Amino acid sequence: MPRRQASTFCRTDPDPQCPRDYYSLFLLQNGFFQNALSANDQLRQRVAFALSQILVTSGTDINFAYGMAKYQQMFLDNAFGNYEDILTKVTLSSVMGDYLNMVNNNKPANGVAPNENYAREIMQLFSIGVWKLNQDGILIRDANGAPIPTYDQGDTIEGFAHVFTGWTYPVLPGVPSRTHNPKNFLGDMVPVDSNHDKGAKTLLNGVTLPAGQSIQSDLTNAIHNIFMHPNVGPFIGKQLIQKLVTGDPTPQYISRVAAAFNNDGQGVRGNMKAVVNAILTDPEARGAIKLDPGYGKLREPVLFMAAAARALNTASDGVYFQQQSTQLGQRLFYPASVFNYSPPTYVLPGTSALAPEFAIQNSSTAINRYNFANTLSFGTIAPLVTLPGAIGTKPDWTALSALAADPNALLDKLNVLLLHGTMPAAMRTSIVPAINAIAATDPLTRAKTAFYLVITSPQYQVER
């Protein structure tokens, strides 16, 4: 995979779409949607996507397909692994190193201190947050009622910034190793011990790394120090609940998931398989609380589209979906900042409910959801002529058309496929006349109409 600038490399490459295929995330985005529609490991795909929205990098800065592909593959490979390993792999990723300035981070010299960006974000966003939490995610407060910071903005961040010195890009084939290797995302960052600060370093909870340790030992000990902080379970567990189940989980739900993070039942901390199992089998994920009006979450655009297309056994090259993700407010793999497409702390206006996905919902993106639904249901999505092997997007209406003579049977099927069996009686009553208004001799239009009305409904757009 090329590492040179597009203007240089593409001048001699035979691919007429060289800038698009090598220097954008176009093919990676297409592949994501192909997997979302037909891969046989859908839970792994969902968990990996959720992790990528917590441990964020963005194509806005890392616009190299081969680099971002390796970064996203890391989450697929470790979705059911251990969170300490995930933190370590993210920290050593050359993509993350480039994105948050850990790569080529120098030890102190000539009055210049190490860059603090990654040191801050690994704590603030990737592990513990800024305030101490109880296991249920509720803030711990001091005697005056003020929240208690998890880390010192001076000494602790400085300590971690010094830990993260001395790492550079992996060596390019045929290029001698340097203190600062040139940009390359083909592997993890590599250590340059001579550029690592060997002094003592202040970490979390009063821990001090002794002077004189190797660069690898400092990094391993620092990651473990973060991983063992009691905030990690509730802080990360809550965000995974938000991505997989509901936007505003109760403290009790968070506490149960954090308990699984702290101990998987066999003394292992950070076992993601146990955490995901706890999230998806919790009484609040499957029980009567789902009847609460505040329960659920707006389907983020990527998942809104993928679930609708999967219900139709849609065959696709992914192009239409990657184009539409931008129109719906979620340009895949291009979050605006390290805070993701939308912050987990976003509160739905007019309420006190957390609803992260509504942060990217506005009048324009709401209308574009209807436009997407109309095209998927009634349009023709042709192949992109500049993409070899493109097939376009082809829904399969066979199963729904076979039921269209009986509107209630058709809605029963859509209720299972799209609404998890939650279709209200009033919704059914309002859709049946629209189906009956179409001649029974036109089962395809009946099926398409019913499908369109269901996926544009609030009951589908807000997953419960």
C-alpha cells in the first residue's frame, strides 16, 4: 500500500480512481456496509463499531485507507478480548499516535515539554472520564457537594505525557530507522529508548513510576495504572450500553455492567465478552422497563440504514450507504472530533434524558432519512460505473411480497424484522388502510409501501 502523497503516487498508478481508492476511506466505508449487511458475525461488527466510537480516530486527519483499515480491524479482532489489551493496542497504534500527537513525542529538551494531548484523552475519553464515579456511574462528591476530579490537570497529565515519549512510526521498508521515522501506518509505533524520558513519573491514585525504567515498562505500567482505576467499568460500560441498547441507562443497569467489567465471575477484570453479555442479557435490555417512554435510543444513521437493508436481504456493494451516511449526518469513519459523531453526554432538548444520537439529528437529516427510505423502497440504485465489480444496491422483496395479500400477515413479518415485536396496535391500524388502498394484484407495491411506512415511523427510528 502506498505511503507517498496522492499527487506523487497517483501520477504513475494505472488506477484512474487512485486518489479515491488509496487516499480516502471510500473502499473501507463500502466494506463496512457490506459486512453490516451480510457478515456472519453481526455482534462482533456492532461491538467493534461501538468501540471505534469511544476510542475515536477520524478520516478528517487520517485519510489513508490502509491505516484506518488496520485501526478498525483492531476492534474487530479484540471486540471480545480484554479492555486492557484494547487500551494498549490503541496506544501503540500508529494511526492513534498520529491523530493525538503521541508519535514522535520527544522527551524534554531545551525547555520544550512533551505533548500532552494523548495523555489527556486516554484518561478523559478512553478510560476514566474527568470525575470520580461510583460503580453505578453517579458522581462521587466531596463534603461540599462538589464532584471530585479523577486526575490532576498538572502533575498527572504531565506524568503520562512523559510516559508516552519516544515512540515513532514503524520503519519503512528499505529506509534506515531514525529517532523520528517518516509517516507510515503499516504497523504499531516502535520504541526509541534514547528519546524516552527516564525520570520518575506521577500517575493516578498516588502511584509514581520509578526513574530508569525502559520505554516498554513505562508504557505497560502506565496502561495498567489506568486500567485498574475504578472508574473504567462504569465509564466505559455506560457508553457501551448507550451504543448497544439504550441512551439513558439507569444507575442500576450501569452498576451491573460495571460489576461484570470488574470481575467476569472468574476473577478477570476487563473481559469484554463478559461485559457485552451483561449488557445484552440485563433485565433492562430485555425486560418490562422497555415499556418506559424514556427507554431506547434513536438509531444512528449507519444502523438505521443497515437494519432496514438487512430486513430485505439486500445485496449491495456499499456505495449507496456510504454516500447516504453523510447525508444523514454521520459520515462513516469521519467523526468531527475525538468526541465522536455525537457526545455521550448529549441531553435531548426539553427533557433530562441522555440521547447521544439526537445531537446529529436536525430538520435536514430527518428529511434525508425519509429520502433514503423512499429510494430504498421505491427507487433503483444503480452500480457506480467507476467501481470495478459494483452491483449497486438490490433489495429482495420476495418474502414480503408473498405476504402482501394479507396486510396483517405482512405487518406481522415487519414487526418481527424491524420492531422486535413492539408494533403498537394504533400503528397497525393506521398502516392497514394504506396497504388496502393498493390493489391486491400488485403485491410488490403493497410490500414496498408497508416497509416504507414502518421504517419512517418513530417506532422504528427509536429502537426499543
